[in-house]
Amino acid sequence: MAGPSVLTPQNEDFPQWYQDVVAKAEMADNGPVRGTMVIRPYGYAIWERIQSAIDERIKLAGAQNAYFPLFIPESYLSKEAEHVEGFSPELAVVTHAGGEKLAEPVVVRPTSETVIGEFMAKWIQSYRDLPLLLNQWANVVRWELRPRLFLRSSEFLWQEGHTAHASARDASDYAMKIHMEVYNDFLEKVLAVPTFLGIKPPSERFAGATNTMTCEGMMRDGKALQMATSHELGQNFARAFDIFYQSEEGQAQLCYTTSWGASTRLVGGLIMAHGDDRGLVVPPALAPTQVVVIAVREDETVLTACQALHGELTAARLRALVDDGKRGSFGRRVTDWEVKGVPVRIEVGPRDLVQGLVTVVRRDTGEKAAVPVAEAPALAQSLVDDIQGDMWRAARDFRDAHTITVPDLDRAIEAAQTGFARVAWHEVGEEGEARLKAEAMTVRCLQRSDGTMPENERESGLMAIIARSY
RNA sequence: CGGGGAGUAGCGCAGCUUGGUUAGCGCGCUGCGUUUGGGACGCAGAGGCCGCGGGUUCGAAUCCCGCCUCCCCGACCA
């Protein structure tokens, strides 16, 4: 039934497989400047759906969208010592503009804590102004030495939330709320990627944060990908930018701030968490096209049947389109839709049609069924519903099968060659982290033994998740 | 920046060692025809500053010198 693979098989060369998928599914191209990325219409359609799903959740969590400038005075970055130290190696700095050398160089934002901090200070006067909950959708630039499409590009698109609160508790609760109700919910319900939730060890924290929460997903090659992060910034940025409020008692108090983000990297995560040797597999809740109706050949009866099916699918609020056969042989077109990962396809051919049948195929399992034309829309609908859950369970089972709890660091290093290792955090320590680095591994996150999110890395009984990562 | 590799058609490559007709192959692209139930086939086409600059030579993709760029591995990272 299946022809030879169009792509490099995953187990032969996973990075090459990834590049093949990005190219063949028409997701993105390299830009003319090293490290930049051109997102093609199909890749962008997926990003737009990621955006709207996340944006909807951000708004439910109470934050409002705003927009801050791309250019940031260089001096802003230096106001927070750890922040500038963390980012300076990857800054793009504009030194000339308008034909002249600038008095103060301007950096292209690598992230916006600093500018937003400046304006928070201006806007916040009283405890009544808190919490201040902002988000922006923007592009950011971090000059990368080893770029990879979607996973690590010098310019990327993301959402960055920035909030200010009256107390450490409020800030911490809100960062957690975003982590669970925006990121984890999106990853589970839309992207169908199960993750390990935890906090970063101090060595892996965001520059200037007091705590970083992460969602770590497992890719099909057993490596980890950080899919979203939420940071508690303590009073570090509030102090640097004078973000004060007057309390009910009339005293000036420093705010506590947070920041949180998810980027176009999620598209890379989608590819690597669900993809197989035939290409992308897109979960139905995310898919720009959920059902493709394929005419086996250009034939009036066939095309009429396709249009009728398309009408019914659309009426049932499924995102559907018709492949009318003008674009080449049947086999070629099927392969193209498979590479793009469309969840369900309905093949309409003259032979089946004589018997009143069409063939319905699901992308995730390849399972085919010949069903009466009249039943096809309902079947497509139920497959769309089933596939979403099945993909999540398949990804979870894969992750669990490749996650091993081990008693010590030696065995953790062994296990992390092929997946994730779970080991007591006290078995690692600073010395252990150095050993991991030598093995190209890191502590991806720390969690309690029951898998929940700890308050901080000093809690006793924490487990470390160790893996190779992107 | 350290270590490796490569620049020839949109993409992937051969040719270079030993200089010499009109620079070639696969895929893709255009036209026409036959096809179409898992990447169809035939015929006819289009497409090249052989990375850039200099040199040697009657003659350079090929030899010499200089430069530039890209890719892979490492250090940094959403």
C-alpha cells in the first residue's frame, strides 16, 4: 500500500528527517541572512492557529495585549546585571541610523522586560493599579551561532507576557496560573504534547529571574524541547526600573514582576513530537485543514461528489478542502497531503462511487475504511475527535516508555542517551551538572516525586529530569 | 572563536588529479500528447559570470595566489 518513503527515515538521520519535513511540507525556508527564517503559508497557517489558541487563553487569564518598540536603548539592558550578562552575547546592536553614528547604540529587542519595565514604572502609582497584566505578540532577535528552522533562529516570533503584582505570592500565583491554564492546557488540548512540568535549576534559569517554570516535551528521538516558560522575576526588574506602588497604608513598595513566553519553536516541537517517516502529523484541533477530499481523477461524477462532501463537512464546521485532481497523479497528491499531516482524507474514486462508497483514511494510524458516501461526513467528524485524543495518548505512552527513574547519576547518564532519566536532585548537585554538561546533557527541570511543581529548588525530595535537548 | 567539509542550472550532484570541441546527469520547471485507485510516461524545450578578484597560458570550471560565503561538530540559547 505505501510507496517508498519520500523523506529520510527518522531512525537513519533524525536531523535530516526534520529538515526534509520542513522543506517538503512547505513550512519554511532559510532567509538570506544566516539564521533568519522565511515562514511559508502552510507553516504560518499552523503558527496562526497556535497564536489564536494561546491568545484566547491569555485573555481568559486576564492579560491584555499591547505593543512595545522593537528598538531598545542599550542602557536599559545594563540596568539589570544578570539580565545584561545573559543576553549581551546574542544582541544585535544598531550603531548607525539616518546616515550617522548614533549617540547611544540601540539594541534590537531580544525580549522586552526592560522597556516594559520602564513603562510599568510610569503607569503604576497605586496598589489599585495592580496587578498590571500585559502581553505582546512580537518578533525578537537573538543572534544565534547554530540556527535551525523553527527551533533556533536569529529572529523568531513569540508572545511575551509581562505582569506586575503587589506581593511575591501574587506574582508567583499568576506565573503558575499562566503556566497551567495557558501553556499546559494549550499543549495538552491543542498541540497534543504531554510535558513534564517543573522548575529550572538555578544554572538554567532565565537571566534575571528568581524562578523559571518550564514545560519540557519529548521529541521522537528522545531529546527534550522546552515548549514554554514562565518566570518569576522577584523585585529584580522592579528595582532596576523603579516600579513602585503606594500601598493602602500609603507606603512606597516595590512591585514583583513576572514574564512568560512561547514562540515559533512550538512549530518545531509539533513536527518532532508527532511526525513519522511519512511526514508531519498535525493534531485536528490545530490543523489548518482537518479533512481533505481527494478526487482520484478529474471526472465530473467524482468532482460533483467531492463538492457535495465538502459542503457537508463545512456545514459541520470542519475545516475541509477539495483536491480536484488538476495537480497531478493520485499517488503524488496523496503523498503530499500525508507529508503535510492533514488528519483525515476522503478519497473519492469512480470505482468506489459506483457502489456508493468512498475511502476514509486517518493520517495518524493509516487506517482505511470504505464507507457509504452519506456516512463519510459523520465518520470524518468522529475521526477528527478521536485522533486528537489518540495522538495525545500515543505521545504520552512514547514519553513514558522512554522515561526511566534511576538511583544515581551514572545510570541517569546511561538512560539519557535514548530518553529522559529521572533521578533524585541531591544525586546531581553542581558537580553532577558539570558531568552532565560534558555528556551534552542538562537538568531539564526539577519536580516533586508526584510530578507536581515545587516552590523552589531547595525543597527536599525533588527529582531531576535529565536529558539531551534542543 | 577552535576542529572538519563544501562552493558548477531552482534543488541534489558529476567533471578538476592529467588545462583543449557546444560544461553534463537526476529531480524540478515550460509546451504538446497519452495517463490518473499510493510519488505516471513519451517527445520537444527553457534555464549557467562553474563563489569573487588577480595570475600563469595560444587556451582555465580544471593549475597558482588572495578574498568571500555556506554547511557539520564544540562553546551560548526560546
